[in-house]
Amino acid sequence: MAKQLQTADEARQSLKRGVDILANAVKTTLGPKGRNVALDKKFGAPTVTHDGVTVAKEIELKDPFENMGAQLLKEAATKTNDIAGDGTTTATVLAQAIVHEGLRNVAAGANPMLLKRGIDLGVAAVVEALKAQSTEVSTKDQIAQVASISAADQEIGDLIAEVMEKVGKDGVITVEEGRGREYEKEYTEGMQIDRGYISSYFVTNTERMEAVLEDPLILITDKKISAISDILPVLEKALAVTKNFVIIAEDVDGEALATLVVNKLRGTLNVLAVKAPGFGDRRKEMLRDIAILTGGQVISEEIGRKLDSGTVQDLGRARRVVSDKDNTTIIEGRGDEKAIKSRVDQIRLQIETTTSDFDREKLQERLAKLAGGVAVIRVGAATETELKEKKHRVEDALSATRAAVEEGFVPGGGIALLNAISALDSVKSEGDIATGVNILRRALQEPIRQIAANAGQDGSVVYQNVLRYESEGKTNVGYDVIKGDYVDMVEAGIIEAVKVTRSAVENAGSVAGMILTTEALVTDLPEEKSSGSGGGMPGGGMDY
């Protein structure tokens, strides 16, 4: 197919227009006084959301060159969401600011490659400065504050803090749509492993892309299953009890996988195959954990057992197994309580005696999965539209809270980014590289300006007032847009996860650097619509 091209300044201006269209839609959601965005759906009511990445994902532009700019910027939001689960609007605002400043300097004759190098050096310095500002999350109140700021809702913050306290920081928390108008909580014992279904054909819920099996039997083995004959004897015995069957094995492929998929599609068997978690000796121990939790046995040739010797008594049981492409959760394993407690005590003893930090970390993960729990938050609302919007906010707040527990928190409201600007003074650079560093310096001011603008204030005035407090040594003072006053952000509970802020800076710098260094755009020529023949139907106007 023939292509069309744009180069040099024409290409950069097209990218800039695309960046601006997407960013201007997304950044209206920033801050507690940020507005919502309504997204049209072909069927049903529009989706109203406060979530930046949800807005970004919906945007496709008619002009293919401008669309390239929008899609590149979308990458910053999407990547930040994947890593931290929040901060997507901040990443978008930062990337737009870097692109604006960068293109202005390129037009004045600066070298884009050197500008990018300066931006990269600046990003590295800012990330280290953010980590240095970080404070460990140590109280339930701090968890509630992080969640409240992310969701712009105190009720959601208190709810998430309560649930996280119940299941522990390593517990599994899922968010579902409720039937009433209030938030509901449900706690269930369970274990999550970081392996999803082997084939998407095992999915039972196509909307959520999940495989959900109720009261299944669970085959646990460290062997790779390629031939269906290996598991046919135990499969036939299991079918006499239930159609729901889960396989956790090193791998399932070839004829075995094909046969399972065919039987699943025919409805003969409701099956799910999952790869065993971990590697080497750690995998063997994790499989034993699963076996003890579910009351089954690990069928392994190491203990003289072959797959075809398996019986129903060797199979584990659970109330429910839920699997997506990345994770599998075993809920209410039917294992013996004494055996589970003994296993937990054994892992605790190993944690105390091990000398390796890495081994200790992995043992603690296993302990949390075995002794921790699963919590479900059900979101209620008066209408379907409101429910989806609230569910988005709860999911973002949960991600932000987990990120804060993982890497700590920093002052919110754009203050952490302003405090990190001083780290750029120590970056050794000159010429266009120094200009790149200064581009980032200007961009880091943009989130606080945008938060203020969304609250109906003059961003420049708010920024200058915060700088004045900073010059007096009050580095945590920022603008509380709800109260309309300048407060110590940490004392006021306006905090955010350092992982969220760090990811936003890293991804904004990366994507903006790519846009600045792009000199040519290539895309398909639009297809010409063939003109119809104007003759109409033969015999038109005749009577029959």
C-alpha cells in the first residue's frame, strides 16, 4: 500500500497537535477539583470517568499524523497505569509540558538528540530525589490518606485502609460491582499465585477475561503434560465427582492442551490449566504450599508417583478458583487446618534462620499467600454510569495504596515534584544537554499549576506562593484546593505514593523524548472510496 510522509517541522507540529488534543482532555481530571469526562458508547449510557488512562484509551484521531502524537502520549499514561496503577494524568501533563518546551527549543535550533539526553539525565536525578523524600507507610491513617487523595473521596480511603488492615499488605483485594447503593466488604481466605491461564480458551467470563471454577478438583504436579494419556486415568475418576477440574503443572501443551480445550468448548469438561509458580526448588515448595492449602498431594516422580497413578484422594479442593492472564486465586482451600498451621510455622522458622535477603523476601511472600486472605470490595451506586465511575476510582485508589506500602509516600499536590527540582542543580551538563535538563525543570512545575487551574485558581500565583514557602524552609507546604489555603501537605494528609510519582516522571520523560527526536512520520494513504455507477436498477420505472 502507498504511504504518505511528513518531515521536519511539519511532522513535529502534527505530533504536537495530537499530543495537545489528548492531553487537554485528560488533564481536566487532575486534582480533587478536576472534572469528569464522558465517553460515548455505541450501546447503552456513556461512561463518565475521573480516570485519566480510561479517557486516553478512548481517544483516536481522524488525522493519522496527529493520531501518532496522541498514541505516543497515550503510551506514557498506559505504562504508568501498568506499573503503579495511578498517576496517569500526572504523566500526561508532564509529557505535554516537556513536548511543548522541547519543540520550542528545537524550533530555535537546539539538537533534539542532545535535548533528550539532558531530559534523561534530569529524570534520573529527579527519581533519586523522590526516593530520598519518601517516608514509609506505617499507620492505618496514612493508608487512608493515600487512598483518599487518589480517589478524591474520604469514604473510599477509609474503606481501603480497613480492608488492607484486615488482609495485610500482601493480601489479595479485588473490586467488583455491587447490587446496592453502598460499599460492601467481603473477606475470604485464599492464595494468589502469579501465573494465569495457559490458554484464553479456558475463559468463562469473556467481559473480564477470567476463568472462574466453582468447587473444582485440583491436580497438582511438577511434571510437564504433553500427552492426554498421562492424565486420562485421573481425569476420568475426577469426572465421576465433578466437571470442574483445575490442573497446576510445569506446563500443558501439545495434544493434552488441544484435547482439554476441545472438551471445554464442547461443554464435556469445565477445565482450567495453569503453569506452576516459581522455578526450581522454590517451585516444589510452592506446589507443596498449594497442596497443603487444598488438601491434595503433589504428584511427582521424585517421590515415585506418576500421573497415571493419581486418584481422587490426591486431588486438592477449593470453593472457587479464579484465573486471569496474569494471576490465579485459590479461594477457601479445603486443606486440614492443622497441616496449614504446621506449614505456616515451618515457613516462619525458615524466615528466622535464613541469611539471604532474597530468600527471606520469597519466604515472606509464601507466608502471606498461605496465611493471608482475599478481600472483595463491592461498589454500589444509584445508576450504572455512577457505579462504573466509582469503581474506577476505587481501583485507582487501591493501586496507589499498594504502591505507597511498597515504596513509601511523598507530599502530594505536586509538591514532591517541586522539591525534586533542586536535584537538577547537581546534574553536570552544558549546551543543549543543559537545555534538556531545564526543559524538565519547567515541566515539573506543570502539575501544581494544572491542579490549581482545575480548582479555578491562577496556577502561576499558586506556584509563586509555594516557592515563597519553600525559600523559608517549609518544603512540605502546598495548596489545599479543597480548603483554598496553604497547608503542610503531610500534616494535612495530602500524600501520594512515591512509586506513582516516580513512574509518571520516568514514562513522561521517555515518551516526550521519543516525540522530540522524531523527524519523519510515515502512514498509509487513506483509501479512496469508489464512486457508485449512477444507472440505478435495470428496468427502473417500468411496470410489471
